[in-house]
Amino acid sequence: MIILLSAPPNNLRKRVLAAFILCAVFLSVLSGQCAAASANLKFSLLLDKSEYKTGDPINATFKLENKGKKPVYVNKRFFLSSEEKPKEKRDVFLVITAPSGAKLPCKISYENGLPKSEYFELLEPGREAASEWKRDLRGYFDFTEPGTYKAVAVYQNAYGREIGLDAFKDKIASVPVSFKVINPDPDRSKAGNK
């Protein structure tokens, strides 16, 4: 003898509806936490000057600040590469707009490996992590046109789970930074040679 047990149709509908609502609430809370985490981290592009002569190095530093109330693991390697590379092949990319309005292509991209565990830092509230060395942006872009450039740096970490860390992985853009590239004054350079 086979006995089939089934829930009455109304009870089953209630259960399915309750499960659906619970999943929707869970996903909403989860996405809210992710959005809150990215809203609590600030990424900055810092340049050493606001005006550069043709040929001067354009040195950049990257910085992450925890503006939130909870600590978060971040990758402070800040590996700079082309925007076209997959996120596993870069930690940071730059979007640079020339004085003409054209977007400058990144002329070089280096292969990278997994970040070392020491590059990950638990960033406490109110603390910041900055790149260990400056990057000369002339090594990545051609700044041949005199005038005002605009740069936006984008941070996007893809690692952490490999070493057991739940590191921050959202994409964060810096505020735009403007700087000028000028041709050296020919009269000044002649005066210095006398």
C-alpha cells in the first residue's frame, strides 16, 4: 500500500510565497551591504603636482580610506594596468581624457601574478592604505598634447579568497583629477644654459 502525503494546495502556495519573499529580502540585504561597503571606502588618485612640463615625470599615488564603521580587507598592491585587461590582471586602471576630449589608450600593460598575502590589509575605520611607490604615468600613457588632462583611477580587487580572506571586491572610482601639461618656456631654458 502506498500512501502519498501532500500539503494542501493553499499551504504549499503559502510556503512557496514565504520562501520567495525570504529570498528577496535576503538578496536585498546582501546587495545593501555590498553597496554600503563600497560607499564606505574612498579611493583617491594623488598627483605630486598640478602642472608638468613636457618630459617631467607625472607621479601618481593611490590611496584607499575606510570611511565606514567596520574594518574591511583591501588589496593595497594597487597593480596598475590597462582597462582592457580582465580584473584578475590588474588592481587599478586609469581613464585619462586628453585636452582634445579623446580618451588616451594605455600603451603598456604588464603581466601580474597573485598578490602576496602581505598586500592584504585589514583596514580599520578611519585608516588608510596608500601605494608604496609612485607610478610615473608617462610609462603608461602618451601625454603629447599640451593642455589640461583629466584622470580617473578605478580600483577593483579580484583576490583574497585564495588565502582565506573575504576582501573587498567592488569597483570604486576616484574623483576626477585635472592637471596641465605645458611646453617648457624656450626663453627660460636658454637663460639656464648661459
